[in-house]
Amino acid sequence: MKNKIYYVSQKEMVNLRETLHKDESLYSAEINGSAIQSLQDYLNTVNELFKFPIPARGLDGYLDWIRDLDWLRKDGYVLIINDFSKFINKDLHIKNKIVEDFEKIVLPWWQEEVEKYVVEGKAKPFNVYLVD
């Protein structure tokens, strides 16, 4: 299992979306990237989509919750960000930070680190699809 960020076209995503949504073992969340123009927009959306028990107000809280997700009771996770080129397109630092946090923190956590640091922690697939 390799948790990854996939850059895909809208056309490719049509078939992928159907396959991902059919897999009931996965928790699938989808974001309209053109509607997300700030870190706060992103946090508000992710808080709601992933049903964080306590809303994350900043990146630290967000990173804590996105590496927990036990309350969702699923065997894996998918995040789809549609219209990625329009996603936080006026603050490239924050946009890049979010992607970098997935690459360096979130995806490695779910791929293997959870088993080292959480009692009875279980590695799970977590994949991100950036769609344009």
C-alpha cells in the first residue's frame, strides 16, 4: 500500500469517483476547490467533511484530527479536491503548505507511522486526488 497524491484530469476522475464511492470500506470526501480561497475556508470545510469532534482552528489542530479519524469507522480515506488550480489560488504559500503536509505528515502517518505510535494503530490507505 502506498498512500499518494494523484494529479488527475476531470475526465479521469469520472470513472475513479464512481469506483471510490462504491467502495464502502472507504470514507470519501470531496471539496469544490474554487470555493476554497483561504486557510479558514479549508479548515471549515474539512472540519465539516471529516466530522472533527472539535473544529480545528489552525493547522496544528487540523493535523491532529486528520491523523485520528477513528470516529468515521472506515478502513481508508479519500480526499478529492476538484478545480485544484482555483483552490486557494491567491495564497500559494498556504496552498503549497496543505499539499506538503499531506506528503510529509498525513500520508506517511496513515501508511505506517500510526502502527508505531498508537496502541493498536492500524495502517490505512489515505489518498488525495487533485483534479483539474
